[in-house]
Amino acid sequence: MIGALLAAPTALVTDNWWDIRDLSNLSGAILDLIEDAGGPGWLTYVVGALLGTLGIVSFIGGVAIINIWIERRVVGRMQSRLGPNRVGPFGLLQPVADAIKLMQKEVLQPRVADGLVFTVAPIAFTVPGIALLAVIPWGRNMVLADLDVGIVFLFAMSSLAALAVFIGGYGSNNKYALFGSMRVIAMLVTYEIPIVLSLLGVVMFAGSMNLNQIVLFQADNWLFLIMLQPLAFLIYFLSSSAELNRTPADLAEAESEIAGGYHVEYSGMKFGLYYAAELINAVAVSTIIATVFLGGWWLYKIDEIVPGWMIVIGKIYAVYFVFIWTRGTLPRFRIDQLLAFAWKWMTPMAIINILLVAGEVVLWEETGWSAGLLLPLYIAINGAMTAVLIVAWVRVMAPKFQRYPDRPRMYDGIDVPSLPAPASIGPTAPGAAPARRATV
Amino acid sequence: MAIKSDLVEVNIGPQHPSTHGVFRMVAIIDGERIVDVKMVVGYLHRSMEKLAEERTYTQNIPFTDRMDYLAAMTGNLGYVLSVEKLAGVEVPERAQYLRTIFAELQRIASHEMATGAFINDCGAWQTPVMWCFRDREKVLDLFEMVCGARITTNYMRIGGVAFDIPDEFLPALDRLINDDLPRRFEELEQLIVGNEIILMRARDVGIVTPELAINASLSGPMIRSAGIAWDIRKADPYCVYDRVNFDIPVGYNGDSYDRMVIRIEEMKQSLRIIRQCMSDLPAGPHKVDVPLALRPPAGEAYSRVESPKGELGFYVVSDGSSAPYRWHVRPPSLINLTVLREMTVGQTIADAIVTLGSIDINVGEVDR
Amino acid sequence: MPHAVTVTLPGQAVAERIRSSLPPAVRDATDGYVVLEPAHAFEAMQFIRDDEQLDGKYLVQLCSVDMITRIDVVYHIASLAQNHIIEVKVPADHEQPEVPSVTPIWVGAKLQEREVYDLMGVVFTGHPELTRLFLWDKFPGHPLRKDFMALPGGQKPGLSQFPKQVPGQTGGEFRPRVPGTGE
Amino acid sequence: MIDDAGIVVAFWILSATTVICALMVAAARNLIHAVLFLALTFVGVAGIYIVLSADFVAVVQVLIYAGAVGVLMTFAIMLTPGADRLNSSTVFQAPALVLSALVLAVIVFVALDTEWAISDRQAFSATARSLGEAFLKPYIVPFEVASVLLAAAMIGAIVLSREEPEDERAA
């Protein structure tokens, strides 16, 4: 049996149950068992769905725990410190310890808080993150819900999260939480538009909104969509990092400003749920990027040997590392700069990208030239266009900070210009210049 | 027609992650814009000036550590210089060089803390803070090697320094100054200086005009960021500052970004000073012995030192007895806060936090 | 250029300069400082700041000293351009100390005057917002005054090993040490 | 596909939740709870669309209604100053009940009386592609007119709620 497994690197995935490269064989075998045992029709349907959800929920549960550890270690290494290494070997049990601590902590609820909303909010915030994964194809025929409107389903779920976060902040009836939730809503609503527009470009190329079709498109044309659509990838990455409240856009729980944002009043497992939800949403967005832009379970012929779902997990962690990386280094935008960035930079660029892609797709459909000739040409065009557009946009829209050099000037002695004293000195001296706004 | 929104009073502090200690800022805000700021200080007031009147001149030295606990060496130095001026004590050459070296090391440690905290207020999630703290730890190790304490050093004495440096101090200092810190500062600069997001967050935030800077008697990075080249080490040189050459950085726009960049540049100038002091460090006694219950002649003296926060002055009045009759400290942090209202009104809360971070106050010195 | 050193202008020169335009303002002058009449202190300060020769545009620091018979408010005013310092004292009565505020001249004095009011009890007329800076409003008395006794019964804390008290002073009323006598 | 039993069961569950949530919207004491139940009703309606195999409309329903309109409602409640957050009981409760009972009666009568042309169930067909073509081929004009109208409305909203920048106010 092992021989067959090893001898079949080139053979397509065999369909006997122990071939773990495609888990759908396993679930298929279980369903056949029920069938042979004479179970009613709807039972196999229900059990099939249950098996799928069981797989996804266990994946997301495990990943949420492991990611706490990975994130703290990686950010630790970036800050030239070790990160958790006390609890268990290499600190691996640290997330488990955190989870247990959070579970046994008492859940405080402020007296003035609104009970129903206060409890529903964290749950409503976690569920969309998990539901997002139902649509992701993990293998050639390993997908829980092969929706034909996969991409729109992803947008729907992320917009639900916005409402949940807002009522969480509102429910806890605390000034800082209100700030946090107002900021979150402004940000999420603003950043949904660039997200939708950027993925539109991808859908136009792939010709279908079904995620499995998108992966198959990339498999057939032997390229990743990130090469074809670098601008869409950039826009999607930046807007989703804003949507996930991760630096450089973690406005919602900006510790230094509004200490804790929307989950400031939460404690115990409710806060644990918010904390896990953030990680789950981050993983969900990384999976979307991995599937749509980096080719899901397909990887240049390797997916026959290595199981598809392992490739997807590898890509998830590649994208997730970049999220951690930006979180470790970049400071935070201010709320008005962030919103201006979305309206004045991301949305127009996404629209230009869609126009270009429309032209290319029409050219491809009408002329009917072979993909082999056109696609490399498109890759070159799109890459050049991305670079040109970004440089031009920076030149046109960038705030004029450069009027002062970045480094101070050096004096070797004291030099005090003789200045008239400000005319009249009230409590607020008129000498103070009005705050010149840094318009973005 | 603007949306009518009523004013909300928000307490920033005293228990707040970014107010550098127990400092409370009551902001009246309209939406996110600040309409008025009221400062509440005094949470850390230990009335040191009253206590000092009960102790001899030597017993007062530990007070200066605990005032600006991030720059204890410069605190000691300031007080000791004023008493020496009052009592006319001559300090040996070696002590003067050692004092300069430790004052500059303390400036590096304090500026590391200030820059790290400032970037943390801008929102960078702890990474620059950790880098700055790692370098600051190295400097504190040197302090520990010399006087046993890292923060409250209590190292200067009237007439010199408490202990001479051990033999392994100079090689450790040489390794730190010449091949470790320059690389670290380079790393820090690449991460921060010219970083677009920090430019967007810190440029044109918390602006001080030159006229206001002079009139509000600001000092240190605050007055230099407004474009006025004023540094006590140049204007009124003490110790060996007249024998070493170094530059003072001056900003253009008087905003938070200028202050941050000035602090980084000052750290690099401190390296230059320490190198020159190390090369011509003379031998000889490290202290002139002064009676423990020194009785300076009746009179008064005001002397000042360029501490990392600004001009730290000591006004000591003596009535001939062994305890100072009056012991007043010019607190640069408190006086730099005079313009907090002018800098933050009209800006958002996020800017106010960044401005407060850029002023770099130390609540121990504000409240004394 | 040669290393500048901050010069402390002798009191007599400053007094001459002030008397040239405000004769009654100066009470007396020693080589270290100038003593101003409280009544004309504000105009004198205004003159110090606006005069080209004195050019006192930078208020270095402001504090008060309790001289038992009176309370001196000490100002150090500097000119950054010409790099010199002037020390000016304004005496005020010990029971009801009343000194014109210089905040309209230098904004820097705003917080320092509040601190002096808080700890020494000197009332600065004309100060925009004269409230206590460190202590809470209903704090009894002003701690930095010499007669503010830290311990009941007149016992002074500290300095037990350096006998400073005059025999018989332990307990009972407080006999101030008059400065200058060194006893 | 499963046989009819699953569909019928799903339909009854979904419509039951939708109706209950709709009632709760009216009966909830707190306005924010009302908005939450409103969002739940929209999700219930989306479920019913799925049962009718209109998958694109269902997902868009969740996206537009549950996501955007829910947030819009909460914002509206938050930003109206002085609006007390409780469903105050007004004097019109009785007449409102009577009116709604009447409307319910009419709907039930119409539903029972007319013969619906009940077609047999086809397989679960994907509707997204056909919807797209319908938008751009036969109904291109109304689609463009609608988008122009929406753009105009958006620009109007921005102009209305824009705070005059300082210099204009000063001029």
C-alpha cells in the first residue's frame, strides 16, 4: 500500500479512502458506509455537511490557538526578544494557558451595559469569520459549499462583522468603547468599497465568482493571479488589513489613544472570544488571499504529491506572516488620514484597475488569441501599470511634507534670532500658530 | 450646516497607557477635535523642596535622582554644581571628565526612552520601544558597573564623583560607543526618520513658534525644535563642555517630528562627546574630600545644566548652616508644559497624545 | 567663535539702567541682584523685557524665599541673544504676600506662579487662573513657609545627629533662625 | 439533491424565524434591540431566497440589508440627539393593531384565494450569470439610469453634510 502511495507521484490522486491527499475520499467513504447501511437520503446529506463543518471548525479552532503563539513569537523576534518560552516546550502551551486563564476569569458586565447586546456582540463577531471558510476550496473536490456566488458570500460575511463590532462597543456603554466602535464603523464601511472593487478585477479575469473556478483558472493558465493583478492584490491587502483593525490601521483598539477601543469593558471568555475572533478573521482573510491571488490548492504540479489542503495552509501562513510583519513595524494612521487614504487613493486606483482589466478581457475574448501569448503580455502591462500608477498617485496626492528636510540642521554655537515678544499675552498666547492641518 | 454635537469631557490619565506616569489631561472635545485642555498635576508631589531644608547638602543629593528618574546623573550634576559654585569648591580634572561622560550617557538613555515612547504613542506596536530599551539597558549596565545603581545612581558628590571607574569600564564603554550604538542608531533611523506614516502623524502636530518658545521660557528639544539654537552646554559651558566640540541639532517647524529627530541627532552628538572625553581622560583624584556637614558661606547661587528634558536649574540659598535655607529646582518638564494648551487645542485626541509624547515630560520632575 | 559664557549682570548696572527710565522702581541693588519696589514691579519688568540693552526676553525661573520678616519673590531673567542673566527680587509682606503677576509679560511664568502661590501663598494679582498647582484646593496652609510645622509641638524632623537646635528649643514655640546670623 | 422534505422543513423554520424577528422589531423595548432583530429578519429573508434557489439575491440581501442597512439604522439612532432609546408607548397603539390585523386579513385572503401557477421544482440553478446578462443586455437603460440616480443622491448627501472649511466660513 505504501509502495502505491510512493510510486504514484505522477499518478493523479487515487480515490481510495486512505489517500489523505484528498480528504473528500474519506468523507465519501463514510457516506457510502451510511448508504450501504440503508440510511435515509437526507441523513447522508446532513452527515456530509456535518463532516465538512467539523473539519473546518477544528481547523479554525486549532489555528486560532496556534496563531496566538506564532504571532507572539514572530513579533518577539522582530523586537529582538524571545517571545513566550516558559510554558511548555518553546512556550507552545502558552496559548493554551491563556485560553484556560480567560475561561476561568469572571465575566464582568458593567451595570449600565445593555445585557443582550453585550453578550451577543462577541458571538456575532466570531461567526462570520468562521462562516467565511465554508466557501474556500481546500482540494480539487474538497469544498464544503461550492457556491456559485463565492466571492459575494465573502463580502456579505465581512459586512456582518461590522454590525457586530458596533453593537459591542455601543452595548458596553463606555465613552472609550463608543469612540472605538464609531471609528470601526467608519473604517469598515469605507474599506468595503476598495475590497469589492479590487476582487472585481480578479473575477473578471477568472470569468466566474466560484472560488473553485478561480483556482482552476489559475491552474489551467499556469500562473497565479497575483502576477496578473498586482494592483488588485495591493489594494486588497491594505484594505483588508484596515478591515481587520490590524496595524497600520488598528484604530479601533488603539491602546495609546482610546485605551482598548470597543472591547475595553469585556473580560473573561467574552474578551477571549473577541481576541480569538480577531485571529480567526485574520486567518480567514489570509485564506481568501491565498485562494484568490496565490492559487489555492494548486501549486505547479506539486499538488499531486503534496495534499492540496497542506499547500493552502502553507500559503495562509505565508500571507499571515506578512500581516504580522506590518503589525510589528508600522505605526498607526490617524482616523481621518485612514479614511482619506481609502477614498482618495484606494478607490480611484481600483476603478482604474477594473477599466484596464475590462479592456484586456474583451481583447482576449474578441481576438481569441491563445492564452500563452496574451497572458505574459498582460502580466507585463499590469505590472508596469501598477508601478506607474502608484508613483504618479504619490506625486499628485501626497501631502506636501517635504517642505522641511527630514533631518535637523546642525549649529556648533548658540544662535538666537532677535524676535519681538508676542504682542499681548493672554492665557493662550496669540503667538501660537494655528494648527496647520496635514491634509492627506 | 454642520452636525450639531455637544461637547464631551474626556479624562486622559492619570491611569492611561501613554501619559508617561501619573499626569492627567482633561480634554473637552467636540467629536474628535479638542476644544479645551486642562492639566491636572500633583499626583506625585513629595514636596522635596521642604524636605531638602531639613537635610545637609550631601543628604540632598539622592533627592535629585528621584526627581527626573530617567536622567538621575544630570540631576545630581546640576545640584552638585550649584553647591560647588556656592561653596567655591574646586573639582579635580578627572572628575570633570567623568561627570561629562556620565551626563552624556544619561542623555542617550533618556532620549532612547523618549524616542521609544514617542513612536509607541504614534502607534507602532512596541517594536521601536523594544529596540530603544535594549540599547538603554546597555547604558544602564555601565552605570551599574560604576555606582551599583541603574536608575537612581546617586553618583555625583560635592567636589567630584563618588567612586572612580573600575578597570573594565573603559573597554566596555569603548565597545558600546564605537561599534554597538552607532549601528543601533543607524537601524533606528532607517525605521523611523522619513517614515511616511510617522511624517503624517507627527508633522504639523503640536507646533510651537519661535516667539512663543522664548516667551514661554521653553528649553531643551522644545526650544531647539522651534528653530532657536539654544543649548546650555554651549551657552554656559560647565564641566569640560568648552573643551569638546559637538553640534546642536535645530528643527525647522517646531512640531513633534522635529523634536523626535532632534533627540535622535543629540544621541549621536553625545557619542562624539564621549569619544573625545574618553580619549583625553586625565589621571588623578576623582574627588576632593569635603566635610560631610559642609557649611557654605551665607548667600545664594543659581546654576543650570542641559538635562535631556531641558534647562535644569538649581537655586540654593544658604544661611551658613549645614542645611540649605532654600532649595529650589527649575523643572524643565513643568515649564515645557506651559504651552500644552496652545499646542493641542484644535487638534484631535490622537494628535494630543502624540504631542504629549513629543514634549517628553517626566512626572517626577513636574510634581517634585 | 570663542566659547560664550553666561554673564550675570551686576545689580548696580541693572539698577542704573532701570532708574534711567523708572526712577522710583528700584529699592536697592547689590552686586548679585536688584530689589524692586512691589508697587512699580510690573512696569520695571516690562522695561527689562523691552529694553534693547537688558533684552530680558526669556524668564529663566521664578521662585520665592521665606525670609521670616518678608517673602522674596526671586526672578531670573535672561537674554538669549546677549547670553546674560539678571536676578531681580520683589519683596512682599510676610502675612499677606501680594505681588503683581508677570504672566502678561512672560507666558512661562503661568505655571511657576501657580506653584509659588500653592506652596508659599504669594497672591499674584493679574494672573489669568491662580489656583493651586499640586495640592488640592482645601489644603490647610502653604507647606514651604518656614512656620509651616511638619510635626505638632514645634519639633523639626530630621537632622538629629547634627544638633542645630538651640538648647531648650525641643518642643514649645518655634524660634526662627534669622538668616545671616549663622546660629 | 435531497428530496422535498428537507426544503419544506427549511422553509418553515426560516419563515418562522423571520416572522418572529419581525414581530420582535415592533415589540422590542430598546431601539438598538429593534435594529438587531431587523438585521435578523433580513438574514431570515435571505434564507428564504436560498430556498427559492435565488442564491445571488440571497447573498446580496445579506450584504446590503443585514450589513449596510443595519449599520445605517444604528447610526441613525446614535446620531439623532435626544432620541430616547426606548420604544415609547404612544397613544396610537390600539388603532395600529387594528389596522395591521386588517392588512393581515387581506393578505391571507388573497394568498388563499388566487391559484398560483405552481411549477415543478427544477434543479438548483446558478442565477448569477443570467442576472448579469439580464442587467447588461435587455435592461441596460434602467440599470444606467439607476446608477446615475444613485451617484446624484450620494453627491447630494455629501454636499449637504459637509462642514464649511474655515476659510470659506471666514470669507
